[in-house]
Amino acid sequence: GYGPGYYRNQGDLKLTTDQVKNYLEQTMRNPNLKVGDVKEKDADTIVADIVTKDKDALVQRLDFNRHNGFVQPEQ
């Protein structure tokens, strides 16, 4: 799983949009939210939108580093 140390010495993960989407869907704890658009931002970044289920309103946008899996909220 995605626990502490998961990324240690993993090399280049080469994450795909499908992998990011699946990860978010598996870890989503809020029943009122769902995964929206997940797309490649550039060669290093996949951006994923978290939206509300009822209105598809954007709640948060996350940037995933494709190489090491590091994720942070987009500023």
C-alpha cells in the first residue's frame, strides 16, 4: 500500500493517469466526493480534481509527481 516508506528506493514510478485515479478512488473517505478529471499536466506531473458528487464542484486539485508519487495540493 501507500504507507510510510512506500516510495523509498522505488526508482521512477512512471505513474499513469489511471494509476492516480485508481489510487484516489481507493483512498477516498468522503462519500460526498468523487474523483473528477485526472490528466497529464506535463512530463513530470499528473493533476487530479476532487469534486462533489452532486454538483461536480471542484473541491481540491492535486498535483502528483509522476516519478516519486509525491502529492501536494495545487496552489
